[in-house]
Amino acid sequence: MKKILAAFLLSLTATSAFSQGISLSSGVLDYSDYNKRAGFLEATYTFSEAKSFNTKIGNFFPITGAMLTEDNAAMVYAGIKADYKIGNFVISPSFAPGYYDEGDGKDLGHAVEFKSQINLGWDLGPNSNAGLSYSHISNASLGDKNPGANNIAFTLYRQY
């Protein structure tokens, strides 16, 4: 656990100078598993547009973040996300591989996990939005078991 907290603190230091924004989330890890669901807090940094890359399907931004559950399970990750705006409505899909430590929480079957997420948000002004996020964490059958975790969260995003 100390290694994960150290990695999180290092990611804060490394990314804050270049970050475009931060998302703070609070929700339920694996809401569909009544025996092992747990509340969590999460912070995700989105890098500046200078670090982004354009494709035919949109502009992708690098992200890095960490999640900690009430059962001391933790995940640190790095990946990509995109933002699509329709009026004041914002759709932000993301994908990030990462390191997962189960602590006293749910055993997801492997230390390497993949987090796929979609955030549906509403612009609160030129530099922020609020929304709901759904994510799935899975080891893609790298381990002997792959129970996965379905998560839901309330998310606030603030751009710098």
C-alpha cells in the first residue's frame, strides 16, 4: 500500500505542472457484487492539449490517476481519454491499464488491470463540468480468475 501511495504522490508532482485538468470522483466499486462492493475516492489528471494527439475520431488526451477504496484496495493507472461535446453535454470515454492492489477489498485476479470508463457530464461553465461515470475494471483474463468490477461514481472536472 505504501508503494501505491508513493506512486500517487509522484504522479501528482510529475503531472501538476503540465495538467490541463483534474477529475475528482466518489462512488461505489463493484456495485453489482453485494458481498465485496466498497466506496471509493479517485483523482484523475488530464494532460494539456499540447500533449494530446488528433485522430479521425477525435482529440485524445493522456491521463493518469489513482483510486482508493474504503477497504484499502487501490489502483494507479495511466491511459487516454477523449471529450465530445454536444451543446452543454459532455461525453468522455477513457481507457487506462494500471496496477491494482486488493488490500482488504475485492480480489480482481491479477495485479495488472484495465479500466474502461465513460463519463456523462454537463458543463457548469467554461472550465468545469459535473457528471456520472460508469467504469469497468478487468484483467482481460491475465489471471486465473477475472471477476471484474462494475463501478459508478459522481465526478467533478475542473480545467486549469
